[in-house]
Amino acid sequence: MRALQLEDFGKLVVTELPEPDPGPGEVVLDVIATGICGSDIHGFTGENGRRVPGQVMGHESVGRVRSLGHGIDATLAPIGHLATFNPVIVSALGQRVFAGREQHDPGRTVIGVSTERTSAFAQRIVVPIENVVLLPEDIPVAYGALIEPLAVGLNAVRRVQLRPGESVLVVGGGPIGQSTVLAAVHEGAAQVYVSEPNLERRALCESIGAIALNPADGPLPEQIIQRHGVLLDIAVDAVGSSASLADCLGSTAFGGRVCLVGMGSRQISVDAYRVSTEERSVVGSFCYSFDVFRAAAEWVASGEEIFGCLISAEVSLDHAQDAFQRLATKADVPGKILVRLDH
Ligand SMILES: [Zn+2]
């Protein structure tokens, strides 16, 4: 099978790898398309130290069931069925101990991150049956590759306990910010604002239901007051820097709730009185439980056309290096690029 291997930082090559065999309880999927995540870009450049040369990355994916390992009830994964997978793998013991919050298992492994696994930038991938989520045939197939990033957004708005009718600010209008906008609208937010310096990204965020603000137009809390009259209930930081977190704290009312999901900086400085004297809550969000992932899959199974706005381009495996290079060096792609593995 053909696969996209990280030969060295900054260099991906298309290589030929042996066909995988499913072990007991495992499923092989024919991969159709896999999205390029910000974490893959940082892995490609070597910035985050979470990917290593020799690895085949990829964790936002859609495919079809190709073969089943020993002991799998064939009705759970019919051959040829459209499917996605939750990339967070948790042992049977972990699934019992961390039921409902499987991502908190310190023993978890993550497809696309784990350096020992050949992940989804390959024509075939092996996943445990528990991680397979079947999809209906009547949705645009590429939407299946959006379920993972949408699950990240859905988890963020659930971690910050968004209630219907509340107002939300998302700082950062890249793919995770976009997923968070859609998730906030889906969960009943009355207004969703996005702060994003890039014009194309602002336009994309407006097309999916947000009111876009340009941080260059003035301090964000002032822009919020001008547009909204009062400060907001909730803010989600999809950047993860001292400045973005300050915008989140300053744009929410006393008692507001802030979710940190962006991972831009390892160290962040905080105006502590925004948290203590004004009684805001700050929660973190990273991935998702099995339930949240399934909820994202059910949501995408509605096939709403709005999901299509998140996809900026689809490229073949042979053009993947160029796509990674472009995402790493230029800010001219507003949404996701998907790599097609099926042609
Ligand atoms: Zn991702």
C-alpha cells in the first residue's frame, strides 16, 4: 500500500509499505481521505516534538471497512461500510475505569500521534473495533474526515458547559476555532463571535454563523461592548497564548467561563485578578470521550451542507508534501486540506 512517510522534518515521501493484517478485535479500513491537522503541521516542521522521522501520521479520517480480525461480530463492521474512527485508543481496563471520560486514561495511545503505528496518511489503517464508528452512505464522504476536529470543538463547548441562549467568543478562526463555532451554534449559542486577524478565515467563520471581529480594529473587549452591548458569557481560546487568553478573560463578564483548547504556547501568563476577584472559571479541553466522538459523528451524519465550508482543498497523496509546505509557511488556506488516499 502507499503511505505518506515523514522522512525527515520538512520532508514527506510517498512510500510503499506492506499491507497490514488485523489482529484479534481489530478492523482494517481502506482510507478514503485524511485531514491535515495543525498538530501534523507542527509534527512536519518538528516544532512540537510529538512526531518523529519515519512515522506515518494522520488521525482525522474516513474510509470503508476492508477486513475484520478474529472474534469480531461482522454486523458491527459490515465489509464495505463507510466509517470513521476515534483515534484515542484505551485498553479494556481503561474503558472501565475511565468510562465516560476515556481521554483521561494516562495509558491511552492516539492514532496519528503514537510513533509505533502506521496511521491514516496511508491507504489502509488498522483500528480496534471499539474505535470504529459507522456512517450513513448518504453524506458527502469527505465530511467523515471532519468528525475528529468537530469532536474537538464539541468537547470544548461541553467542557465549558455552554447552555442554550448564551453568548460565546472564539479567539482564533483556524480549523479548531471553526469547529468550535459550529459546535457552539449546534449546542444552542445565541451569538458566536470570532476574533481572527486573517481576512479569508474571518469570511469562512461568517459563512458558518459567526460574527467575525478583526483584532487589529481595537481591543477585543471594546469591540464586544460596541457590537453586543455587554460582555459575553463564554470564551474559547483556540490559539493558546498569553494574548489570546487575556482576550478571553477580558471579553467575558464577571463569573464568565473560559475554555483553553489552543496549544500555541507551553507557558502562559495570566492576569490573576481576572480569575480570582472577578470569579471566572478556566477549564482545559484536549480531545473527547467516546460519547462526545459518537455525538460528533451523529451530528455530521445529518449531512448539513454547512460542513462543506470547512474544507478548503482536497489533494492527492502525490501533492501532500506541497500542501504541508503551504500550511507550514503561508497563512493563505482558511480551512482544512484533505489528502485523498483513494486515487
Ligand atoms: Zn487533529
